[in-house]
Amino acid sequence: MRPFASAALLLTLIAPAVAAQTAAPSCEGRVFEDRNGNGRQDAGEPGLANQRVSDGERIVATDAQGRYRLPMADKTSQFLIKPAGYTTPSRSDSGLPDYWLNLRTADGLARDTAKLKYGGMPEGSAGCRDYPLTIDRKPRDTDLDVLVFADPQTKSAVDVEYYRRDIVDPLRAASRGKHIADLGLSLGDITHDDLSLYPKLNQVTARLGVPWLHAPGNHDLDFDASVDQDSLLSFRHVYGPDTFAWEEPQANFVVLDDVVYQPGSKPDYIGGLRADQFAFLERYLAGADKRRLLVLAMHIPLFDAAPGRETFRHADRDRLFALLREFPHVLVLSGHSHAQRHVYHDAADGWHGATPLHEYNVGAACGAFWSGVKDAQGLPDSTMSDGTPNGYARLSVRANAEYALSWHPAPGAGKALQSNAVANQYLRLYAPKTLRRGSYPIRGIYANVYMGADDSRVEYRLDDGEWKPMKRVEQPDPALLAENARDDEAERLRGYDRAAIATPTPHLWNAPLPTDTAVGEHAIEVRVFDRWQGEQRLRSSYRLLEAAP
């Protein structure tokens, strides 16, 4: 087991917590190796030294016997920073990893006068706990496979069923009973304001049999809380800490609440981080292994949603970037947009690392909020406003900190857009079915490359001729525009909610279709060079017809 830090660094990190204990009651516990898996420390099960336990601000390390001590404060969520090479048990009530404890004090309970609609943190332990760990027997040189869900955003029990049938059950079916993944991440907006749906959602996610970590989103707030510090009490009652770290041999994960609630303001939230979160980050990163990939998982993107509009506080972003600057391997995962894109932060954004900082803004599991025409199985199309089908991402991390990303559309996603389009897992092509021979060549082929970035190589050819480059264009996906038109023309609602309004997408490519060739059918082939999945191809066609004046 890798020691987490030098003795001198340990004293530096622990000193603030020790000092705080003189002014507040404290609690104690142990971290131990649970060799028989019963959750109790039995004879012959050793305590584990140098394991870190935190309250989201302070970090303390266990002594040689595995003992730790932390101050006890009301409404705090204490947690173990799960070390690489170990696994945690699952909580019996939810199937979630059992690495945390919510604390309530008698004084705090007595002071509670305002009751939150979804219960807040109504109860918790009055003391600390022990943390059992089991040695993970998987070989350490294997790749880490992580499922990434952004914005399941269920607003009703009906949506929870969509989530099960459209996302979870197909994953289980594809695995054929084998290992599905090593870890799961949800990037916020677990629900759409109705926090009573958490237990139903957890039951569905638990069907995957994967340890699952959750970041909160702006729709996971207690909107009747009067201050930001109380706005995630109901979330934390179910999911534990809103900011924490989790380690695997291939990568360290830091999950962050980056939604700052501003009750009474418009908008009532902004992206950013609290002072206690920066304190935790400073202490955690001081001892983090820079050889591993560092993954930051959050809801609100670090980039601004529109020019001139600060959607993540720039001062907080600058401070975060300063903490990350010396880490050579960093990946940021965010959600919130209900679209997807890759952003590479550089000096213009305040990033001054050796290489640009990659942020993958992940598309939504719910797509466009479970909207659009339903397929034969009763599942809504839910294509997002950038033309990306709803689905989920996968992150694969190698032992040398290299990683690969992929997008996986839900099985029924995008079917409503197929009248003039063909699609596979990587891209969708849209082209006119017929053109007049000799007409001005203004109509073209469009390729929506779901994982495309500014520098992606996208090429096309006609009738198996020479390959030519396509041009990236920032405009709405024409397939989704056509679906918007069909919604407009319909005399009755075609779905519970209409399809998303098409907006300019950063991953759309275009090329003209010639009209000066022979009458008849002409083949179109597009190839994309995905930086992680390699070359991908898709074929379509169009027809040239003679027409009388």
C-alpha cells in the first residue's frame, strides 16, 4: 500500500484538525481490513495506518492501529477517502458505497425549526464510525472502466422508468451477466427538483451492480433552504458528502458540488466553490499521487455558457486552476448543458499548466428531458438541442494515466430524426434524398460527430472516389431542425413534450453535393478519425433526377 504522505506533510495536513478539537467535541473510529466481510473488526483484522478521513474541510490520517479522531459538528458528512487497492461494502438501504456518515448533534437537532419539504438531514449519528475495507483482488495493471451518467433528471416515476428501460436495462443486457464496469459517476441533476424520487432511482442504478458516486446538480437542491450551506441537506441525507475524494490504482477522483445556491437572486445559483471545499482540495492535493490521472467530476461546466455571461465564478476557476497547475494528468467531467462538447482550457481561460486542460462536458442521460416522439417501445426520442442522442459516456483509464472516452447512445435514441438521416454510435449523416441534375450545388451532406472537437478530422467521398475534407460549421443540426418543423406542422402533440429546439452545435461538419454528375443514385461515405476509438465510417446516398423546365 502506498503511504499517503511523508510524516512532515501529515503533520501539516492534520494540524488544523487537531487544533480545532480543542474548541469542539470530537469523535473517534477505526479504519480496518475486513477480512471476512462482516463489517466488524474481529480478532486478526488489523487496523490500517495512514488512511484519510475527512469532514469535507479537514483531513486526518489514522495512526498505526487504524484510529482517527475528527471534530464533531452538526450537519457535517464525514467520509473515508477510499484508498486504491481496497473496496468498500455497500449500504443495505440503497446499494451505494458505504464510505460516509452524516452527523447530527443534540443541540443542532434542538435548533431545527424550519422543516425542509424533502426532509433535509433529519437524523444522523451522534458519534463517529468505523470504516471496513476489503482488499481488491483485481490486477492493478488492468484498465479502469467507468460509466458516466450526466443529468438523469427524472421529474416523475414515469421518467424513472424511462431511465431504467432506456439506460440501465440495455447496459445490463449488453453485459450478458458479466462485469459491467468498475465504477459509476453521476454528474448531478439526479432528479428534476423532486427529491422524493431518489430511492426509486437508486433501486434502478443498483441493478448495475457497480459502486456509484454522485455529484449534486442545481435540480438537487432544497429550494426552501434559506442559505447555500443548507441547500443540499436532503441530497446529503441520501448520498452523503457533496465534496469528496475516491482513489483507484489508475486514477484519483474528486467529486465536487459546484452549485452555489443564491436564494432570492435571479438566477438563483451560479457555478463556484465554497471556502471549505478549497480547504479540502488544498489538503488533499498536497498528498495526491501525480502519476495517476486526476479526474474532477462536477455538474456546472468550468467554461461560460455564453460569451460575456459568467456562469462559473472566474475567481473560483482561477483558484482551482492554480491548485491543479502542477498535475500533469487532469480530466474534468461536467454535465448541466444537455448537449456535449470538448473544451481545452488554456491561458485565455486562466489555465497555465504544461498542456491544455481537457474538460469533457458530457451529454445528458435524459437527453432533452425525456422529450420527443416515442418509439414502438414507448421510449421518447429525447435528442439534445445539439443533435446528440441521449445516452451515457464511458471513461477507460490505463495504469500510465492515459485515458479514452466514448459516447453510447441509448438504443432508441435519435430514431425520430431518421427520415433523411442515417446514424451509428459515433455520428449521424443528413442529406437530401433527391436533387435536380444541373441545379446550383447548394445542398450538402452534414455529419454530426457526437464526440467531435474543433480539430477533429472528418472526410467524405462520393461513389468511392477520393477522400476530401469536410468543413466544421457551427449551426443547428438539420435533422433536428426537420423534427422541429414536423412538431410545428402537427395538429396534435406528437409526444408528451416536443423535441428540443435545435441550437448551433460545435461538432457539425458539412460538404457540398455535386449536381453535375450522372443521373441516378450516388453513394456518400463519411469517415471520422476519433482520437480514442479510431476510424469510424458511415454511408448514405442521394439521387440526381432530370427535371423539365
